[in-house]
Amino acid sequence: MTNIERDRALEILQMVGNDVKKHYYDPKFHGVDWDAQVAQAKAKVEKETSFNMAMSHIAAALDSLHDSHTFLIPPRHAYVHDYEFRYQMVGQHCFITEVRPKSDAGTKGLKAGDEILTIDGYTVDRTDFWKVQYVFDVLRPQPGLRLEVRDSVGNARQVDVAAVMREKKRVADLTGANAGADIFDLIRQGENRMHLLRPQYFEVGNDLLILKVPEFIFTVQAADEMIGKARKHNALILDLRGNPGGSVESLKYLLAGVFDKEVKIADRIGRREAKPDVAKPSHDPFRGKLVVLVDSRSASAAELFARIVQLEKRGIVMGDQSSGSVMEAQHFNEKLGLDTVIFFGASVTEWDLIMSDGKSLEHVGVAPDQTILPSGQDIANGRDPVLAEAATSLGVKLSPEDAGKAFPFEWPVE
């Protein structure tokens, strides 16, 4: 790490530390000595030899608050990085869910349905699973990972998987010069991301609409379109599996579309008084039967939606225990430099959310009314027993095989 990079890391620490100190919802920081945490991180950064490790020390300071919504948003890396396989917790087990064709992971024989036992020596555990992904995908992307895996028939082995790493420009020209090529690259990246996050539909006659919502980032017009399609059917399965949350306003729009009365989302507890978050009904909500699907990656607004459906007895929730990552935060976007600008920031929790039963979902999650977990062999064979059982509960026949074809996985455009 050069002296310039070290100075940048120290500035990032100072700015992020100030954002947390000024805006964190608990002025006592749960008993954590925040100034001492920042000082410890500063001492480590001053001795560090790697910029990525310097960012890890800053991230560790924020992690001391043990808060799902308070974390470092480090500067972007000057390369595109992808291990080219996806994995998630199912119950207490970690399964590979997708492997990109012709990837190193695929060549080495990794398959959907394989269970990951360790990643670079770390035992995979549901409690800190998100930290493993955050470290290896965001803070310190590795050239490769050493996995200990067990296939769907019980055979264990060790696999070294190489990541794809493609260099990008270290400096992007966003002034419109050079025919604006860098700006158009960013626009295309945004369009590709929005394509992957679009709502998707699967209809089973007039009886059932299955609506998959990947993230709460939609407008009121988009919510109206979703509910308009749902009203043409007797029942709705809202698939929030893998949904990490998003905007509180988008959450309100979707709640308004399935309730015929005002519903309370949560009381907001922070440094200053605030009115409770509530969702008011739309003029023509969907009134049919409702099932909500969640899994270990359902977080934040997705968890709030599912729990409100339970508390208000509007429908039933099926799937896996959700992630327990439920606070209300704001992203503070920062930058360093003038002509050459480095962008970074921090997500800082401004409100704890207490639901109508007097409880928080943070570190707890939503317990489904009916727990249904796919097995390794289900994943390996493309079966979706969760969606199939949800359809059955609504009187609609849908096999696990057909359910698994409802929403084909799409890899990001390279």
C-alpha cells in the first residue's frame, strides 16, 4: 500500500467514523466505545500493507456494533470479480444453488446441490454466513477459494476454484469526453441490474398468480401493475425468497395492494421522535388468498412484509427462517478528491423497528407458519418443493419439477 493509499484509507475511516457517530440511532452505541473502536482501526491501518485489508479494519470497527444495517461501502475495485457459482443457507446447511456453465467451478465438478462445509478453512454457519460473503465478495475478493464440499450422495472432497478477474479502468471519465463511453458503460450496467431485479410472473390459469419480487426498489406505478395482475386471479403467491429488502416506500406500496385497511409497519426508535411507519390501503387492493415465501436471504423490507401478513392474519408464510436483518438505515455517500474522485460510503442505522407485537426482527427473523426446505437433491434436480407446496395449499396442482421451471436463473451479463 502506497502512502497515498494509506492516507486515503485514514480519511475514509475518519469520514465513516464521523457518519456513524453523528447518525447512529443509539447514542450509547450499545455500550461500545465508538471512539476507541475508531482509534484501534486507525492504529491497524497505519501499519497495514494492503488497501483491501485496511478497508477490512474499518469494516470491523462498524461490525463491532453488531448491526445488520451498519456497514462500510468500500471504494469499488478496479476489476470485475466473480467466483461463478452461487450459494446460500438452507436451514442449517449451505448449498451451492447455481454454477455458471464452462466456468472453472463447473470444470472442477462443482454442481448445484453440493453442500459447502468450509470456505478457505472457515466452517459455514448460518449466524455469520453474511460476513463470509461480505469479506470474500466485497472487502477482499480472492483469486480463488478452497472449498470442502459434499455432493448430494454424501461424498466429500476438497476443491480449489479460481475466480474470474477482469481489469477495469482505474479512472472512469464521467465528464462526457471520449464520446461519453464510460458514462454509457455505467448506464448499461444499471440497465442490466434492473433487468435482473424486475418483477416476474407465473400464471396457473385464473386460479393462481405467482409473483416473484427480487427487491423492494419499485415505484407506486409498478406496484399498481403487480396488484392489477393479481386481481385477475383467485390467489396470489408472493415469492420474496432471496429478496434483500430495499425502500420503505416500496414496502408501503406493496402492502397497500394486499390490505383493505391501514396497517402499521413498525414504531421507529432512534435519536429523535418519529411517527410510526404505516401503509394506507390502495383504492382497489387484491382481496384473494395470499401465501408469502421467504428463505435465509429474505431480509429487511421482505421480512417486514412477511411478518405483517402473519400479525394481521392476512395469509400464511412458507419456506425457511428469514435472515433477521431488519433495521432502517440511510446510506451516506462520501467521496475523496477533485479531478479524480474516489466514491465510498457507509450504511448507518437511524431507526430500530418495533412491530405491533412489541418485538424487533433484528437477529431473529420471521419463522414461517410452515417450514419447507429443499434438499440437496431437490436443488441438484431443479425441483422447487416450497413453491409446489404453496400452490397445493391454495388448491392448485403444481409439481416440484414444474415449480422449479417457473423462474429460470439468469446470470449477469458479462
